[in-house]
Amino acid sequence: MPWIGTLIQFLGGFSTLGLAWVLFPVVATFMVGLFVEDISEAIELAYYGEDPPGQSPVFISGLLSSA
């Protein structure tokens, strides 16, 4: 039954593609979340330099409001 090995490889490849398809938005959102504060500070300084600086949200309240 050599076809079983081929079937397992085929299904493994498709499951890998499916898992990557499902996890990509999670990983992309996580990576953007790491840099969003720095990006917003740079934009704030570039375009709203004369306004008083904004306050960063507390981690817990930001986490709860995003859920």
C-alpha cells in the first residue's frame, strides 16, 4: 500500500496551507500591534506637533476594549 504514504503527504501539505491561511491574520495583527504605538507617535509629531501630546492607553483597558 504505497499510496497511503502519498496520501499522507498530500493531506499534510494541504493542512499546512490551511493552517497558514487561518493563522496569517493572527500573526499579521500581532506584528502590527507591536509597532502601532511608534507609528502613531511619529504621525502625531509630524502632523500635530503644536498640539499637546496624547496619552497612551493603559494596557489592561486597551486589552479589554479590544476584546
